[in-house]
Amino acid sequence: MLKFELLTTDPTSHARRAAMTLNHGVVQTPVFMPVGTYGTVKGVMPQSLLDMGAQIILGNTFHLWMRPGQDVMQSFGGLHAFEQWHKPILTDSGGFQVWSLGAMRKITEEGVHFASPVNGDKLFMSPEVSMQIQTTLNSDIVMQLDECTPYETKGQLTTEREARQSMEMSLRWARRSQEEFARLQSPNALFGIVQGGMFTNLREESLARLVEMDFPGYAIGGVSVGEPKEQMLHIMAHTPHQLPQHKPRYLMGVGTPEDLVQGVADGVDMFDCVMPTRNARNGTLFTRFGDLKIRNARHKTDHQPLDTTCTCHACAGQSGVAWDQGGRGGFSRAYLHHLDRCGEMLGPMLTTIHNLHYYLNLMHEVRNALDAGQFAQFRAQFKADRARGV
Ligand code: GUN
Ligand code: ZN
């Protein structure tokens, strides 16, 4: 089940505000979806995700198939009960993850043969297998199995001919995914994935043929695959707004805060990216006034929180009052710097909470701006703030 209700559209861009109803709840869009590959958003308890305003999180078919496997998942009746997250879940199909295995896999028309990175077992992933696993996971949004067309292979750019072959196979896998999904009588929603590499003509063809198949939602894949930034922005400006107006649009694996705000302007409703969580673990923190590296010695004695305007648990503590509103309840940059120096596990826990809160709050501000008819002003302020520097 999926219901997508458009609430407002922005006259200055392709941005839209919508409410998307899924089996486990309503998602207000535009939305950022934290990544929980192995059935956990690394280092964050589900209650903290709720406190931060997370509405829907990701899981990964491929990883959860390796471990814990289908039998355990079946015994729990799906991923929600297993990971104790009772709001919506989207699972990626495994296409991107299997593709990332590189030399360890062989892609054929039938599917992907590969050796398990966990124990070396010979395994086979096909559109049908992916649908079966995602049905066991009971994810609210299921992704078709696709082939993520690379930007280059061993230094050679993907040619249009190669990108076409790859895109056409993804279309055949879209059909097979759809047929298996129907056969399984899944109560959830299946998304098709637009491919076509960096070729806008191929993107249009992929899009048109997926739209004929009438999916309840569409994703744009094959971006953030090593291409120069301008190319990604070019695809972002080209493709999303051509998708059906009354269905959700999901840009896979993107991106920086700037990419998200631009993506919304380009007509995207849903985003996921490992950047907030992964960067938090590496000590790169996002703030309203630009990015910050907590490892830097300049933070050693700084009493300020990471972001003086942030109300997350790391910056504002239990009171939830931001530093610049008089709150003094949060953790200082000096303390986070110290935790990092000592390799303490609380360090990445707090920085992950902050970075995720930053992304989730950014999208909350985007939704508020759209509701108020102030999106153009919001974008200008966002750019000025981010350029200011911490
Ligand atoms: N995650 C990021 N890009 C992609 C893609 O092209 N396909 C899939 N399935 N997942 C992705
Ligand atoms: Zn914070």
C-alpha cells in the first residue's frame, strides 16, 4: 500500500510537499531516510531516531540475506520486529551492493552469481530472489533489482552502448521484479529505478518505459557512482521532474546538505545517504554554518557545542534548548574532541546523533519553508549560512 498526497508545489522550482502513507505510517516529504544497512542505524537506538524525527529508515536486502538470513527473519515476521523499529522501512534490492563486490561477482541476464563475502558460499541473486527476501523483510517500500551502471571501469568511461545495454537489462529486471512481487501478493509498494548512466536520452527512455509499467513510485539510481559533481547535478536537474507528478520520487545515495536542497528544488521527494552517519564516525560534522572536523586541535578548549543553533541531544542535552537560545545543557566541542582522541565509543554515538539530527532538521526546515511558500528565501538563507563558516 502507498498513498501519495501532494500538498503544495513551489512556484519557483520543481519542489513539492507531500504526505506519503505506507503500511507502517505516514511520511512527510521531502524526507531524508537514515541508512540502517544491517538492521541498525550504526550506533543509534531506535528511540533516539524517533526523538530526532526520523520517519522512515533503510535496510539492505543483500546484507540481511547474508546475516542473519531468511530463517531468522521469517521467525520474527520481518525486519520491524527484529530491529524494533515500528515506523516505515525501505529496503534496497541488493543490486547496488552486489555490484559493489567488483571482481567477486558475475552478472548475467538471469541474475548475479557471487561468492558470499561472509563465508565464501556460492550465491545467486535474481529479481525473483530479491522480491522474496524483501517480502520476508516486510519492508514498506521494496526496490526492484537493477544494475547500477558504473561511471567508469578501470579508468574507462562507460560508453553509451554499454549504458544502454545495462539500462535495458534493468528494465527487464523491473518487469520480472514486478511479476514476482505480484505473485507473492505483497501488501507493500514496489519502486522502479531509472538508470541510463550520464546519458539524458537513455534516462528518458528508461523513465518512459518504467512509467508504462505503472509503479507506485520511482527512484533515480546510478548517480554518486564516481562521476564529477557537475554530471550528478546535470542528471538531478534533468530527470526527477519528468517523473509522474502524483507519485513519489527517490534519488538514491545522495548526498551533501547542498545536494539535498538542490535535489528538492529539482523535484525529489526522498533521499538516503551514508554521509551523515559515516562522516560522524570519521569526525566530520555538519553544521548550519558549514562543516567541521572535530579532530582539529582548535577544538581542544572550545566550550561551544558543535552547532550553536542545534537542538540535538549532543548540542543541547536533555533540555533541548540550543546554545544560542540560552541552553547550556549540551556537550562541548572540547569534550567531543577529547572522546575522539581517546577512541571512546560515546564520541561516534554523539556525533552520529548530531549529524543525523542536522540532516533530519534540514528537511524539516525545507518542509516548513514549502508549507509557508518561502522556499526561495529558505534556499538563499541556507546558502549564506553554510558559506559563513563555523
Ligand atoms: N544506491 C545508490 N545508487 C543505487 C542504484 O543505482 N541502484 C540501487 N539498487 N541502489 C542504489
Ligand atoms: Zn547537534
